[in-house]
Amino acid sequence: MPFDFDTVIDRAASDSRKWRKYAGRDVLPLWIADMDFAAPPAVTAALRARVDCGIFGYGDLTEKLVESFRDYCRRRYRWEVKPEWLFWLPGLVCGLNVTARAYGTPGEEIISCTPIYQHFREAAVNQGQTHKPVPFVRHGARWEIDFDALERTVTSRTRQLTFCSPHNPLGRAFSRAELERVAALCLRHNLILTSDDIHCDLVLDDTPHVPFATLAPEIAARTVTLMAPSKTYNIPGLGCSVAIIPDPELRKRYDRAAAGIVPDVNLLGLVAGEAAWRHGEPWRQALLAYLRGNRDLLQDFVAHELPGVSMTPVEATYLAWLDVSALQLEAPQKFFEQHGVGLLEGAIYGAPRGHFVRLNFGCRRATLAEALARMKRAVAAR
Ligand SMILES: Cc1ncc(COP(=O)(O)O)c(C=O)c1O
């Protein structure tokens, strides 16, 4: 069945946070990480059928839902996940905060490689812990983990390493060898490894996604994996996600940290998640092909038409990390907004202010092309 990612859907008049930010202004919003595409038809059909029941009492986790997720892990990652390992969450920001609370106390430390999705840092700070950033280093066309710096950053107060795989905002899909080195470091220093794999089904090239917990039993025993159908199937507003915790002791601590403050997943989120995992694959394949086209257009344009802007190849996600340092702008987000394109300032993710912006290319190709044309005019007019 062909899927159409080019249809114009007017989100400006909707409840979309992405579009309402620039309401009344001619600014194309390429900022927050949702896509301008309708969810897979199978997801919408499942939601419609559920809404037609007309009764919305407290929901429960059905065997069908749990099986759809286990089946997906088996199919995609050859990962045999047990039902009791799963802790369902209304969102992964919530998941990151529960993780910080579960495995550390105020004054202790959490390490992440930066730049990184801002809630990694905020989760540590919210729990009175110190977030210690370890910057990625750029080697040619690739951002790499600085293993020596990671090693040097661990102290006797470090309890956790939180990792984003694939990576927001760098768009990296990490190789098995890289993940093994990260896991080995956690083993050596007795750190709990929390891996946010929310973008794992958006790998654009050939690197297969490997959940850390599948590397070895001793890694699984110290790992919390966070997953969700939200980014891949464009249903983040439905808030369905899950923490996978194979170790019973870590699970107990997670349960305790979440007790009374983490609500159930909205039942429509559960319906959508089940339908996505069960029936979403043909749509996902079509999406990946479309995103690859957008990514190629963007990379080519940046290389040839945007002097002063550079980027590394996007291996996964629909997010691009643009180096604009050569433009010497004090406030690049504001600069591009003034020229009709809504991006996000890289400092949000821990990068030096003014050096980077993040661009979301999960939009119609025509929208991306128009945004790039505006950016070209902006750079030329500078
Ligand atoms: C790495 C990562 N984790 C979590 C989230 C947000 O998750 P949720 O909407 O489930 O809270 C995002 C959204 O962009 C993300 O990129």
C-alpha cells in the first residue's frame, strides 16, 4: 500500500505545539521533534475503533499489547523480553526522571555524552544530582565518543551513565563496537546504564540498532532501556512508552521511585502503540525512504548552497545538527527565525552558544526545500 508524505495537512490551525509557536508569523517550524505526517492508517483505524466504543474507564495492560511489544523486540532486535521486565510510562522524559530518582541520591552524579537532549541534564538536576557532560569530538565527518574523557569523568560519586542511542541531536547510529566500549566502561565502574532508544526505529542507513541489553547478560543486568513508538510513528502526543528492566533489584528500585507519581499510560496511547508495533512496518519502511530523501536533499544543499554551514551525515533520526559557527552569529535561532525558519539553538543541548542549530527534517519535502531556500537567502543577506 503506498503512503503519502506529501499531502498538505494544515497544522497551523490545530493544537500542534510545533506550529502554534509561530502562529501569525511566516516562520516554517523545523524545531520540536515531531513530524508533519499523519500517523500510519492502521494506527488511526485502531484509535477510531476504540473511540467508537464510547467508554473510557480506567485502562489495563492487555496481553495483546504486551505481546505486540515483545514480538516487535523479537522481530527487530532478536531480543527476548519478559513481560515482568516492562514498566509502562506516559513518556520518556518521565522515564529519565524516574531513572535519576531510582538510582542516585542528591549530590551524586550522572554522566552523559553531550550535546544531548536537554532532559538528560534536567532529569539529574531535578533530583538534586550533578549532570557531568562529556563532549563528543568531531573526527572528520563523524562525531565520536571521547572514551578517555568519559573514563576521566567518572568519580566515586558517579552512579549512572545515561546514553541516547541513536543520538538526538547528533543523528548518530552507534556501531556495536562503540556500544560495547560504553557498556564495558559501565561494568568497570559499576555504573547503571540508562539507554534512551526512542529513535531506534529511525536508523536511515545500514547500521543495525543494537539495544545495549542484548550485548551480554551482565550488561542487561545493569541496563534500563527506554523505548516508545512515539517518534517513529509520529504519535508523541499519545504518550505511550516503556522502560525495560531485566534485573529484579533495579526493577524494584524503579517501582519505588515511580510509586504514586507516575500515572498510567492513557488508554488511547496503548491502543496506538499496539497497532504501531503490530501493523506499522510497511508504513515505517515508506517513512524511512521519504526521510532518506529529505536527508539527502538537506546534506546536498548544506554542502553546496549554504556557505558557512556544515553538518555531519545524519545516520538516524529526522534531526540534523548544523554547525553554523563560521557565520559568527550571536543568536542563530533568532537570526533564522527572522528569515522565516524555526530551528533550535544548540546551546539547549549543551553545545557552545551560537555554534550549532538543530533542524527537524520530518516534514514535507516542499516545506524543507522552502526552508532551505530561506536559509540560503538569510546567509547571503548577512
Ligand atoms: C532522546 C529523546 N528522549 C525522549 C524524548 C521525549 O519523550 P516523551 O515525549 O516520551 O517524553 C525525546 C523527544 O524528542 C527524545 O528525543
